[in-house]
Amino acid sequence: MLLSEVVSVQSVAHVYEEITDRRRDRNVRTRVNVVEALQEFWQMKAQRGTELKNGALVIYESVPSSAPPYVCYVTLPGGSCFGSFQNCPTKAEARRSAAKIALMNSVFNEHPSRRISDEFIEKAVTDARAQFKGDPGEADSPSTGIGAFRFMLETNKGRTMLEFQELMTVFQLLHWNGSLKAMRERQCSRQEVVAHYSHRALDDDMRSQMALDWIAREQENTGVISRELGQSERELEAARLAGRELRFPKEKKDILMLACSQLSPSPLDP
């Protein structure tokens, strides 16, 4: 899908060559330290005026494990998340693997083609309209999903694909959690929902509220969290190994784990 398109594992080698130090010293080719390069990249963006609400710090999260393969996730200052996509024998190698895919996506995201333009909006809406199952004459109506989709794109014109993906993650989570359905039942228009959540950061308060919703579901239907958690873990693993952006499946898993931690007994208890 166009909007979730990021650098794939297959294109890793090509982009990595672009950020490689090709200087030769005694016939030894020195490569950049990807962990340092990723941090420097985002610090440079901040210095050049890019607005980063949470600062330029790149955050790493290692998955607890007593034996390889080790897994590491990296969250970029804007919120996008990537993970180690290789079979890593050490924790340090897992961190480098995560930094590598994140750096390549960060660099690629700077290309002009990665910004939302009028041309991009028309193409994206045309593609969405081709899949619209309702009355073609109503496809662009503000009351339809396509109308809201166009509205969302137009209000984010000039932003990059990663920036827009971060916004889309919020709406993906609201849909997954059932929040969008609840708002429709309260007669909220799609435009009202988009306008409100376009300026709402994905924070601990939102995660806590979603965790409470899943706790309520678990109390009504025992085992629902365990099943949903298993599905989220499979999605996260598949996306990580494919080198894709991981924020949505990872947030789902974290929200469900938060819900488990507040239940007694925990759905994860044997």
C-alpha cells in the first residue's frame, strides 16, 4: 500500500551503500557506525528546524532473552518504529540491525517523492475510489471513508510518508480498539474525528484508556486478550522480519500487555 510503503529488506543493500563511508585507508573500507549515524541524522534534522515534539533522542528497546537470536526495537523521534530484521547472535548486533533499517528509512524518507503532494493525493484517492464498494457518485462525499481519507491527506500536505504513517497509527489503533465505531454511534462525523485526533499524540493516557477497554472485554469474554495478544505477536514478528515499520503491531502488543498487568489473575498466567 502506498501510504505504508517503506524501505524493504530487499532494498537494504542499495540504500546502505549510499550512507557508507567509502574512504579507503590502506585498502580497508570503513563503514559508518549505524547507531551513531542514526542519532546524528535526527540531531541534524532538529538543528535544521524540524519540529520534534519529544526531542531528537532515538530510543532502543531490547527484548529480554537469555539466548540468541536477540531482538531489538528502535523508536525514532517522530514515533516510527523498526526492529532488527536479521538473525542476531548478540544484543549489540541486534541494536545495529535495528539502527540500520531505521537509518535507511530515515534517509529514504527525505526524498521529495516521499512528501504528500497534490499529485500524490489524487493518485491515492483514485486508487481508493477504485476499491469503493458503494455508489460511485458518493465516493467523495464527506460522509464516506474516502472523503475522510482525502480530508486527512489534504490537511497533511507537505508532510513525509513517515510523518503521515505516525498519524495513521493513531487511527489504526482507534479502529482496532473499537473507538471509531463508538464515535460513529454517537453521530460524530468522520471529519470531526479526523480533525480531533490529527492533533492528539499517542501517549500514555491513550494507551491506558485502551487497556481499560480490553480489561472490560476480558471480563465479559475470558481469553479475548490472550487470543488478541497472540495475533499481535505474530503480526509484529512478520513485520519485523520483513523490515517494515512496526508501530501499529507493537503498540497493540504493548497495550494488551498493559491490560494483562492490571488483571488478577493475569490472562498470561499458566
